[in-house]
Amino acid sequence: MLRWRKRIRRMTYLMTDLLCLVIASLVANILYAQILGRKLNINTLENFGFLCISTLVLMMMFLFLSIYDNTIEEEGMLTIKVIFKMIVAYGVSTLLIGAGLFYLHVPLSRLYIGIFILVVMFLQLINRLIMRMTQFKDSVKSEAVRNILVVGQSQKGSEYIEEIEKHGYLNFNIVGYLNIKKVNPYSHLPIWEILATWLIL
């Protein structure tokens, strides 16, 4: 259950970031036309190819640097560690996208790429704030904490407890442990009482 909650949150971040990239592409086209007074000199297919390459590179960088996992573990907060990793991801992605477009001979302006990356950064920042208020609202308000009693003592139980303690944003509180042992119900009785019990049965 814990892993599924984390996977769902990671997928939510991925899907909303994809939406941010699509919106950023449209906004970058409009801003580029406003700044230079002319439209971008690439066709729709090339623009779509740029969006696909940008999405692939950015998403791979975010997954490679574990930005989604770090953000989830920090309960949606933009800590220095997360911000630093995001800046590295944007910087490396910009270089890779530029190099890829140069290699493929796509006549795309560096100004457009810069506008696109800046708009993506801005939209993802807004996305993170919205996600913090929706996905981690229980953590923000410190409400809806679920108490858990762990039954059994095994390797799986230990792993489960470690997962809960490692991921505080899940709002689970371990109230105790219950270990059930197999016990002979007659172990406390003298031998003659055990024989008498069997004879009666």
C-alpha cells in the first residue's frame, strides 16, 4: 500500500509536468512572436518533434536525479536539495536539447529554447505549489493521522515498519507491535491434569 501511494504521487507529478511542457510550448510560441514580431520559422511537425525531445530529455533528467522521489519525501516542499537538482536538470536538459537540435539541423532559435525552458520552470513551480496544497494537504494541516498496530514479527513486518518511518508524509503513526506466538494451551498444567482433561474429552 505504501509503495502504491508513492507511485501514484510520482505518476501525478509526471502527468502534470507533461501538461506544463505542452502549455509551455504554446506560451513560448506566443512570447517569441511578441518579442520578435514574427512567428517561429518551423513547421508544426518540427515543433511537435521539439516538444517530444524536450519532454523526453527533461523527464529522463528528473527521473535520473530522483527529483520526484525527493519532492515526495520532502512532503512536496521545495527544499534547497530539490531546487538544486531541478536547476541542474534544467541546465543539462537545455544543453542536450540544443545539441540534439544542432545535430538534427533543426533551425530553431536559441531565444525560443530559452523562453521555453523559463516558461517550463515557472509552470512547474506553480505545479509544485498546487501539488503541495492538494497531495500533501494532510501533512500541511497535520490532520488525518492514522494509527497502526503492527501484528506479527517477521522480515516483512520489519520492512513495513521501516517504510512507514522513512515516509512520514504518509501520516501513519505506529502505536505498537503485537507478536503472536504458538503456545501449547496445556503447558502450564501438571501432567496429571492434562491426562484427566484428555480422558474427559
